[in-house]
Amino acid sequence: MAKKNRVNGNGNGNGYDTIYTLTEDLKPKLSTVSYGERKIRIKCKNEKQKQFINMIDDFQITLCSGPAGCGKSHLSIMKAVEFIQKEESKYKKIFVLTPTVEATKNGVGYLPGDFTSKVAMYMNSVYRLFDKIIGKEYCDKLIKSGVIEVLGLGYIRGENFDDCILLVEEAQNITKKEMLTILTRIGYNCKMIISGDLMQIDNFRTIEESGLYHAMQKLQSIDDIGIFEFTNEDIVRNDIIKKILEKY
């Protein structure tokens, strides 16, 4: 059966569970990291989440849009952790990239500290998800050992991403040019999961200016790129989010 590289509309189903264990000897190439033994559960709460997980498995690049609370970031991070912890994994690192854009006029240059500390302000939500999924202790060890690395969008030109997972969060605020730069950095054994909420664009006047929206429209015909759309009906975090979005 041919892979379906676009999923949209509503889905429903019985959910989907995968359980895997992090152990000390699971990744010998990361001998400085002691995982202990920790069971991680990927639990899909509806059919759309299961379809999203399957798409990440099947395609080199997954472009995803969806409202707050649909689980796109949580599932992306869980899959990234699952990929690198497998004994025969071809992936060695998780790179995390997010644009340094906020709703106020004061940009990253106004924050105190060096570049790493400035970017960390924008990565807090991602760090908290990693902490929630694998525990703060394990997360800190992975960051310290370089298994998880935060990237600045302005510093990736000329990079080649090999043997890694690249997670791009808040991609709705990435320009078309920046999106092209990200996509063309893909190298050998690289999987990209790029997601965002097209209803929460902070720096463009229209949705058409967003690099995420543009890529999702432009790249539909490429076989090894998956296009995924969650809707308000797929929100699982809290039902009140649906009611709020209906008023906007």
C-alpha cells in the first residue's frame, strides 16, 4: 500500500500505545549518559494522533499544523526520544530549533545573557515537555552530553544534519526563506519534524506569509514529505480550548 503523504480533516479511533524502556546499556555510544531504567509510554488519544505518529515513522520530513492542545509537540518529542534510544538506532542526536519571536516588540537582543541563555527563554516549553516525558534528571544529562542540542535559526546556514532528529517548533513564525534554509540542511539519516499553529502567527500579517503554511502547500507532491493537519476537533488537552477558539 502506498504511503499517504497528506492527512487532514477529523479522525477518531481507539487510541494507540507503545511502551519502550530507556536502559544504561541501550546506547553504548552515549556511555557518559546513565539512563537508569525508565519506561516511556507513547499513548495516542485519538486516531489522528495515531496517524501523526505513523507519518513521522514513514517520512523523512513531516510538516504539521494544528491548534494548541492537539498534542503535536508532545508526540514529536516522544518520537524523537524513541528514535534515538533504540539499540540499533541510526540517529545520534536530537536538535531542537525554534524562532526567537514573541508577541511584544522587544526581541531576543533585549534579553540579558549570551545567546544560549537568550534562546533558552524561548525553549522553556520544549524543555518542560522533555522533562515531563523522560524526567528532568535524564533530560539534563542528555543536554549536558550533547544528545539534545538547541539551535539558533540564524546559525544553521551551511550546516548539514546527519544521523539526527531535527525538531522545529513554533514553525508558523518562520519565514519562507528560513523554511527553505531549514529544509535544505537535511543530510544522511536525518528526520525532520516541523510543527506550528497557524492560528497563532506573531510576525506576519497573513497566513500566506508563513513559511510553514507555504511549505505545506508547496511540497505536497514530494513523496517523502508528509503533510499533516490537526483541527480544533482534535484538541485533547482541555475541552475549554475548543470553546475559546470557536470565539476567535
